[in-house]
Amino acid sequence: MDNIILKTKKFFQERVKKYGEDRPGYPDPFGLLKHVEEVAKWADFLCDKNKDADREVVMLSVWLHDVGHYPLPTKIDHAARGQRLAKQFLSQEKYDSSKIQQVLHCVRSHRCKDIMPQTIEAKIIACADSASHFTDSMYMDMAKDDKKAKVPLRVYGKIERDYRDASIFPGVKKSLTPLYMAWKKLISEYEKIDLSK
């Protein structure tokens, strides 16, 4: 089990680094290397709470759910691209075909957008992905990028979507409520500061 997870983690990290070589000083604009480490912590936590989940499928999905973000720029949905890349990688590794299908569902449905998570493993990935944003710096990073570009802050919508998706596990949503409120307040106060003068 651990061998395929380690290979998958390496595949993900090498892909981010490969496509980052063209952007010196800003090689990982989505901060995925840091983000996925945080998702892994949440996924472990949720697997401990949901013993019927296949931890191997979950951890493979952790490392593959955002693999479709790079290369940039792209108009392709990163979950759809990630699903294709995950299938290609796991097939090359001769991973069990029925488990590949489970991983592909997790990757494709993690955004709770056009395809909803149906399995416990997919629900864990969707929740872990959303919850991780509350315990990392992603929201501030988004706010800074938008402020620098002088566009309306998109981060408020992201916070709301993440909070909604964390409700897959009501206990997680409840534990995140203070952070949800704090992030909204923090971003609101940050938005008022004008450092351009």
C-alpha cells in the first residue's frame, strides 16, 4: 500500500516542479505543494473517523485531486484533466482497475461542482480539500492576488463554497465555523486597507 502512495506523491510533486521551471520565482502559483500536504492531514483525520473508508484510495486521491492544475494557462477543468492524468498514471503502475475507478471518482468529484461525491472516499476528499483551505493561507493569498490585480475579491465566494462542502461531515463544518467567521472578518478588514498611495 505505502509504495503506490509514495510513488503517487512523487508523481504529483515532480509534475508541479516540472511545470514550474518556466516561472522562476513563482513556480507554484496555486501553492499546491503546500496545499496537498494540508489535505493529507485532513484526509487522515477523516479516515480515522470513518473506518469503512479505503484509506489507500483516499490517500491516492489526495495526491491526484489537483494534479490537473498544471501546465498553465488552461481552460480545461483541472478535475477533468486530473482524472485523465490519474487514470494514465495508475494504469502505468498496474494498479487494481476497480480501485482506479474509485480514485477517478474522487478526483473528478472533489469540487462538488458538476459531479457530486458518491462514495465515502470521495466525500472525504471533497471535505478534506475544502477544510484544508480554512487551516492554510489560501484565502489571504487569493485576496492579495486580487487586490494586486485591482479586481473584486473572489475569495468570499470561495470561502462560502468551502464551508458548504465541509458540511458533507457536519462535525467538520461545526468545528470550522469559528474559522469561517474569522476568515470572513479578516478578509473584510484586509480589503479596507489601501497601500497603493
